[in-house]
Amino acid sequence: MTHTKSAFDKNNLWGVDLGGTKIEGVILKSAEDPQVLFRDRVPTEADQGYEHILSQVKKLIEIMEKAAGYRAETIGFATPGTLDPRRGVMKNCNTVAMNGKPMKTDLEKILNLKAEMANDADCFALAETRFGVVKERFPNARVVFGVIMGTGVGGGIVVDGRAIVGLQGIAGEWGHNFLDESGGPCYCGKSGCVENVISGPALQKYYFKETGNNKPLKDIVALAESKVDPTAQKTMLRLIEFFGKALSVIINILDPDVIVIGGGVGNIDLLYDRGVDSVKKYVFNDRLDTPIVRPSLGDSAGVFGAAFLVAGPLQHA
């Protein structure tokens, strides 16, 4: 989508989402009026290495500059891992070519501008706060926790419309808190992590261990809903129980105004009734006031959140 040149000016927000298969760029009109002025993507081609990924980013930025008619001073980047604030290099990236690389420094050098970076969970939370379900339904929310429950489990914290990255770049990483020994060893080196208990692969693994049948999660959910497979129902009950235990810890520590659940596991309807009841059971309060809601932006959240990394704090009435 491209608008007339007059819509492009220095108040625009530029964002780039560094995905595993695609690199997507967006230009939003402004923080106050975040309509999409331009959006495009190029393939990541990560198998060709780190330098090639940088060249693909540069190619995309040149396309964006041509459309806008000017060069941005600052661009926000959503990354598939975390920039270590102390060492200045990427870590925990599932696009492994980025790990150990000074990506922020390199991008600023080749693009000749300032780069703001946060991981995809932070950008998800930021997008839903500034542009999505939180803006629509809870406009006065000051503290938002964004949950990613899919292949992995992650999270992002937004306060007054700004992503909180943390001293070590790990703010919101609830997926690697200990939850239950039954989760077994995790790639992070610990055992029983939240991710190893309630992620999509963890639920599939549990079902397989109980039945010997390797089924995709959507089939397990359907079997549980149709009440024809006791093990599928048991798998969902396990999810509900441990979802409550894990999320109650976040509420006890952060007490956010809203929690937004993203990722494939977040599509399971049970989380929003029986799952919420489970959270209520474990939270340190006699009731649960915290809204736990679905997102509204789908796979657009990453690139919109990246754009909002360069915006100022939310202004509340």
C-alpha cells in the first residue's frame, strides 16, 4: 500500500521485522495516527549467511526510501532473538546466523542511521498496545504483558507504550522459568521450563508419550473438544493447569493491566475460560481482575511493533 508523497514526513514511523523467511518493512503515518503508508517485504534467505541477511535489509530500506522520498533517521527492528545490551551482540536467535553478531552496530553502519531493536515478543506486545486490542479495548492500560505461546513460549512487557527490554535483554522471558520437572531438559540448559510444558511441541510430545501417536496440536485440540479421546482431554487439562500456574507468577510479580495471548497455542478457546479460572486459582488475590485477551493484529504485530520502537511514550489523559 502506497500513499501520495505528501503523506510521508519526518513524523512517520519506520519498522522492519527480521523474520526467518521474510524481512518486512512498514511506514506508519505517525504514533497518533498509525495508518499504513507503505508496506513491502523481501526474502530473508538466511541460509546464505549473516552478510546476505544484512544486504537484504539494505535492499528493503532502499525500496522504502524510494517510496517515501526521504531517508529515515531512526528505524525500529523486530528480531528473532535478543540484543545483549552489555556485549552488543545477538543471542537466542532461531535464525542462528545472527547469533553472536553485532547486528545493531552493523545495521547502523550499512544504513547510516540509528537502529532501535527489540525481540519479536516485545514488538508483539508493543503493537497490540499501540495499534491493536489494547488500544481498542483498554486505552488507559499502562502496563501490558504480551504472551507468545507457540513453538516456543516468550513474552514482552510494555509500560506507558514503551517496550521494557531489561538490563540483560531478557525482560518478559517467562518461558524459561521453572514450571514442572515433567517438562524435562530444555535447550537452555535447565529442566522443566514453562516452554517445555505448555508450548505446542511440548503438548504434542506429552500426547505422543501417553499414546504412541504423533498428532499435530490442532488434531489433539479437536479430539479433546469432541470428547472422543480421553488422552487428548487429559492433554488439554494439563495445559489449563500449568497455564494457570505459570501465568499467575507473572501477575503476582508484574500485576499488568492487560495480558494479550499470541501464538498458535493462544488460539485454543479453553485458555479464555477454564484457563483463566486456573490463573484465578493460583494468583495471590481473592479474585482475578486481569483481562486476558486475544490479539487483533495477527502476523502484522511484529512489523507494527518494530515501527513503534521509535515512538515516544503513550500520553494518557
